[in-house]
Amino acid sequence: IIITDCLEMKGVADGWGEVEAAILAVLGGADIVLCCHTWETQIAIRDGLVAAVESGRIPEARIDSALARIDAAKKRWLQVS
């Protein structure tokens, strides 16, 4: 599972903007994108990712594969504990 650092960090936010950074991160292989500071930015990222999938910019299969990796990790972790 690939997890980003917080997309509200100044270098990311100033360079690409949080929403575009999230889209690029998912396209680059990130399975989980983190946004830790403001609720408004979290909603904007969610909406931006949904719009990117709906427009075809992010293939729905990319989201499905991320969810499958997350689900597999959860199942492995639950078996260990």
C-alpha cells in the first residue's frame, strides 16, 4: 500500500494545489492520500478525485486496485492480531 504524506504541506499545496496533487498521486500509484488539517480541503480532494474518475482521467480500475490492496492488507492484519 502506498500512502502519501499530507497534501496540505506547503511545497505540495503551493506547487500543484491539494486537489491536483491528490489526482497526480493516485495516477502515480498512491492508494491512500492524506489530508490532515482542514475539513474543506478534505472535501475538495474527495470531490476532485470523484470528478477525475467520472471524467475518465483516473480509470475506475485504478481505484478498484487500490481498494483491493487495502482490503487484502486489512484481512492480513486481522489474521495476525
